Amino acid sequence: MPDLSVHEAIETRRSIKGFDPEFVMPEAEVKTLLEHAILSPTAFNLQHWRFLRVTDGELRRAIREVAGDQPQVTDASLLLVLCFDRLAWEKDPARYWRNAPREVQEYVVPVIDQYYRGREQVQRDEGMRSCGIAAMNLMLMARELGYDACPMDGFDFEAVARLIHLPDDHEICMMLAIGRKVKEPWPRSGQLPLEEVVFENRF
């Protein structure tokens, strides 16, 4: 296992397209990745991400067909479809706070309903944000384990949703391919300077 610091994991993380199709990631390492994914933060501790692991070869090939024939869909050792439950906020929300002091539970749980009810855009935005954060956890943990990853949105979301039988109250955020790379990525194509992207107080 590589001995990477956090900053090294961030600096060496690249979006990899070419993976070794023969490599099988040990189940213990898959579990490690997912255990670290669910440590990522979510608003109100909703934990509304859902990680669909695609292990069926035929299903992977079908997904590749609706993903622009991108080889990482079938070649990466691990393919995850990162989804979220848009209505997690109303599904027994007390369970998200079961270990908190009673006074905290009594305050927070009713606020969850007040915050999300009738606010469909907020429900969706929260899910997208949460999946994005979880994806970063997965990619950085993959680097620590010596793997590389490719976050993906270049696919037909509706077609993939049909293929995986996505529930009506769930949405797909992205896919994430993780595995052993077989070729180096291109040099970084050009990072904008801090002066162009960082502002102070007001634009």
C-alpha cells in the first residue's frame, strides 16, 4: 500500500481512462473504500447517498453502450453508480440522530421536515452535493490504496437509471470507475491561477 499523505493523494489524483481489465480488486479493499465513502458529510446527517456496485459483466457492457463506449465502464475493477435518495429526509429521520442527546434530537428532527418539505430543488441539490463529497472521499482513498479513478457524467442518465432499476425517488449523480491504471494520464492540461478563481469578501 503506498504511503501517501493527504496532499500527495490530492496532487496525484487524476482522471484515468485506461484500466487493467484483468485486475480484480480484493473485497477487503472494496469494503475499505465504501467504509470511507460513508464517512463523508451530509446536511442534517441524512446519509442519502446510495452506492450501486455493478459487478455483472452483461450489465456493465449495457451501461458502456449508453456511456459513449467509454472503456473504463467495463475495464475498471470497480464501477459504482453514485445515487441519492431524494426523500431520505422523510424516511424515519430520527434514525439519523439516534445517538445524539435527547434535547438535540427533539430540536433537529422536526427541523429536517421543515427544511425539506415542499422544496424539491433543495432536496435534489443536497443529494448532488453529498454524492460529490462522497466521490472525493472514494477517489482519495483509492489513491491511498494504490488505485486510480475516473468520475463520470458522460452517459445517458435515463438509460442507466432503467438498466439499474433506479427507484422513482432516487437520482443518479455520477458514476465512478476505480481500478489499476495501465497507462499514465496526459500532463495536466492547464490549471487556472489562484488569482483568477479566488476572491475575498465580494466579487
